[in-house]
Amino acid sequence: MLLKARIGKLRADISEVIGYLAPMGLRLLDLRPSHLLQLATLPLLPGHRDPFDHLLIATARAERLCLVTNDPHVSRYAVEHMAA
């Protein structure tokens, strides 16, 4: 989230977000080998070459999580997702 906020793709106060994690029962995920293995097999689709987005998609796939995003490209991948 911080990376997206820094480049202007997301409006978020990272300190505020971190403060909400525990009360909402959320946790941060560490980057794991299983995420990298998913990333290695993720197709490079035309018009979507953002490596950070690819890592988010691969992580969601590896963890069997629903990716919450407003990125229209995500629907082109085999990953559970919902609009932000």
C-alpha cells in the first residue's frame, strides 16, 4: 500500500492503516518462496507489466486469498478478486 501511495495510485495514511490492522484482525504477510514460485509462473499479459501488481496477484494466488483492487487487469488472471 505504501508503494502505491508513494506513486499516487492510492490515497492512504500508512500509519493509520497500520493502526487498524490488529483491531480488524488483519496481519501483514511476509514474502515467501511460495509467492515467488507463483510469480515465476504468472503470465506476462499484454498491457500489464507492473511488477508490483504481479507480486500482489502471485501472493493472493499462493495464499488462496481474495485480492481487493481497482486494477482492471486483475480480472485477466486466475485469482480471486473483488473491486476496491
